[in-house]
Amino acid sequence: MSDRRKLEESEIDAELAKLSGWSIEAGKLHKAFQFTSFIEAFGFMTKAAITAEAMNHHPEWFNVYNKVVVDLTTHDLGGISTYDFELATKMEQYAS
């Protein structure tokens, strides 16, 4: 997914089928990650932050202890884009 573009609903559904535990909530790609400790959650966030910065595509997220809640959308495109799924896929790799 190298082209940065807003996805159609059918494309979003197809991409969602490739990711475990992700859903659409309030028009955003959403997942709550659970880790064994705060350090593990923070390590995940650090890896994701470095990737997000390199992509210039920053998540909306919230962390308490071992839980990280993530919402992804591409504000300047007005919806969910290829970049959201690219970052979600990287997050899945970092969480495993």
C-alpha cells in the first residue's frame, strides 16, 4: 500500500478482514491493545511512534498502564486511508 488515498467502504472492509481485532468506531480504524506490563505497552508505543513519525502519520491514542487504545484516520483526506492500514499493520507486528 504505497499510494496515499482515502479508501472506499468496500476497500476498508477488505483491509479489515486482514487484521485481527480492528474495527471501525466513530469513523476511525480502532483497536485496544492489552500488554503484560506498562513497560511492554510503552515499548510498543515507542516503536509505533518512530514509524508514525517516519510516515508523517500520527495516531490518536490513549495509554493507561498496560492498555493502549488506538484510533487511526487521515484528517487531511477526510477518512480512513491506505496510510491508516499501513500503520495498523506495523502496530500489529510490534504488538506480537
